Amino acid sequence: MALLSRKKLFPHTREYLTKHKRRISPALFFSGFVFDLFTLNRVDTLFDNFILLGHLVVITLSIIFIHLGKRDQVFSSFTERLILFAPFTLVFSFGGVLSGFVIFYTKSASIFSNWPFLLILYVLFISSEILFSKYQQTMFQVGMWFAATLSFTIFFIPVITKNVGPWTFLLSNIISVFVGWIFIHMLIKAYEPIRRRLAMVKTMFVMISLAFIAAYFLNIIPPIPLSMNESGIYHLVSRDAAGTLTARAEPRGFFEKFLPETDISITPGSQVYGYTAVFSPAGINTTLQHVWEYKDTGGRWKEFSRSTFAVNGGRLGGFRWYSFVSPFEGEWRIRTLSIYGQEIGQTPFTVTFVNQVPPLELIEL
């Protein structure tokens, strides 16, 4: 009887939303993406974190109101409106939070080692229109909520604690599980029958958390909030008294600048310089490494040299550093790693010996 009474509330609005739901939901999801595209800039700013936290709050409330609407009860006019619009605010904020993760995690990812995580993230984002019907299913909603909450704390907790590393990552997981425990009990208060799935939900939270932990230690999850802003291979890199960095490089064509690998021609015994600019949030000072590796005759990567440097966070363009070696001919790469071995980025290049170095141009870094 109460559910029949609910259908009589806002009949025209309810009819319109029901009729056009399949078109409204994708539009709202895409709107969430566009909103983030124009508002999110840096993972360490209060405004950007407030936007993503706001999305998570909306998602949380939307799920609670959706389940509140399953009660055999009619609420106040205001509450009934919230219940009516909850499925749509849910998809808007899911679009916003997913696009935010696409933006921030992509910036921190090394395509060479983090591609499985990025692939899952992109597939989830692109296929979200297909999954809209799933947003009405409790287990899917709760699972997505927990994965989104955990993804947020992974980069938010380091910004708050001014620390990165395994212990900070584990702390993010513990906080997420605790918040998840509070959320599921709020959901039970909204709709008591969910209690029958309590054990299943808690198991799902633990399994998602363990999957993230395994991905972290397997270097599948990027070391957010650290990110590679720029990298390059040069004949010479130098810093003047004013702190300006300049490099000597072979001229490259327009399309060559977009290729992932660089060819560098040197005379035998000459040095090659590797340059990187790594962004670290303000207050997060850490230690990174340049690991120079070459490919042997068997196609295996072998370490040639390792250089360690301290990073001071806060510079928008990233903390700039360079190291150099005297390589032999062949395929090479520089892996920029955290002190815990997480890969922030790779710079592949091929060394060719020549009798005379080609003309070089001066570049300001």
C-alpha cells in the first residue's frame, strides 16, 4: 500500500525519469567526467580532494536513499524527492569519481609496468554505460563504493601524512575497511534485509583490499601521488649558477617527439645523460633512483648503474634530476624507481656509435 502511495508522488517527474532513464543516466555519467576534466588539476590540492570527496559522499548518500526507497513506507516529501533522484545522482558521481581516478592514476602510472591496472580502469570507465543497470544491484553498488573509497584513500592519506611507502598504503587499506564497516551498518539501518548479506559484503571488502595490496607489491598500482612530469635522453645536461637546466640534444622531427623511444648517436666512450622531472606533493620529500639497464644478447634486461637522489616535493613542474653513464651500443632504458622499488616511469633509448656526433641543439629544460 505504501509503495502504491509512493508512485502517486510527483507522477509527472517519475514518469519522465522512468521513460528517459536510459538516456539520462549516460548523459549524467559523461557530465561527471566533463566536470572533473575542467576542475581537477593536482592530486595534492585541497580543492581537488574536496571535489572527489564530495563525489564519494554523494555516492554514499545515493546508495542509502536508494535502499531507503525499498522500505514499505512513505517518507516526507523532501525525502521522497531524494529517493526519486538518488539513482541519477549516483551515476553522476560515479562518473565524476571514476574520471578523477583516470586523470590522477594515469599521471602517476608507468605504462610499462602499470598497464594492467590502467587497462582495468579504462575498461571500467568506458564500459560504464553497459553497467548502468548494475548500479541498481546492491552488491555491485557496495563493491564499487568500496573500490572507489579505497582508490581515494590510497592517494589522499599520503597527502595528509606527508609520507609515501608500504606502511602508508597499508594504513589507507585499514582506514577504508573501517569506513566500509561504518557504511554497511548505515545501509542496514536504511534497509534491514541487507543484514542477511553482511558476511558476504565484509568478505567482498577484504577480498578487494587484498587484491589492491597484492597489486601494490607486484608494482601493478602506480605509486600515486608521485608522477613523472618529463624525461629525456641527452648528450649533455648542465645546471648554471641560477639553477637553470639546459641540455644538448640531436634535432628531432615533429613526429619523432611523440615516439616513446629515443635514438642517440655518440662516439665510443662518450657519456649519455638521463633527465627526469618527478612531481611530488608539497611536504612529501622522498628518495628516488635512476636505474640504468641494457638488454643483453639473450634479450634480458641487466642493471648497469644505479643513482639515488632526494626529492623535495611541491614544485609544479616536478623535481628535476639527471644522471649519466658511458654506455655501449644497444638497447637501453632508465627506470625511475621509488626507494621501495615501485616504477614511476621508464625512458627507453638506443645507443649507436658514430665517428662524428651530429649537430646538436641547445634546449632549456
